[in-house]
Amino acid sequence: MAVIGAFSGAAQAEEKIQVLSTQELVNVCKLPASPESRSFCIGYTTSVYDTYLMTRHPQRAKPFICVKQPAPQRDTVIAEFVKWAGENPQTADKPAAGVVLGFLAARFPCGKK
């Protein structure tokens, strides 16, 4: 049984975890979207940004995304992302979360202090 358990663990360790590509996210976020697609798109993009906010340690990592208030509407930013991704086809097969962060950094850069 120990051999089976070790083999199973090794197989799981080698399993490639599929991540959402930028093109897959763009396909879901294109308007007009179904209520399900819109909900997924908003949930995914908001989660990426919220994770950035919650995991960046302010004393150790300078911010690279600075959204000035009042912030633009979410649908506006998502539409800008879809357009930007279309203009940057080299991002299509990249993991969506990293590309979303790169887009946000370009769209909402932090000024020099």
C-alpha cells in the first residue's frame, strides 16, 4: 500500500495545473456577455486585484497599481482590458492573472513620490 501511495503522490506532483489563459478570460469578458460570463469576469478580475492589494507588503514592496478615486466603472476597465489584450496578442496564451496585473499597472501607474 505504501508503494501505491507513493506512486499516487508522485503522479499528482507531476500533474500540470491548468490555469486560465488571457484569451480564455477575454472570451468570457467580451461584451455583450451572458449574466454567467459577466459574473465570472467581474469575480475573476476583482479577485486578482484584491489579491494584489492584500498580499503586497507596503514596507517591502512599493505599489505598482494606484487607482485614483473615484475609480472608473468596473465594466469600463474590463472593456479596456479586452481591447488592450486584443492589441497585445503575445499575451493570449499567458496566465490571465499576471496579464491582468500588467494591464492594471499600465492603466493605473503609480506616480513618483
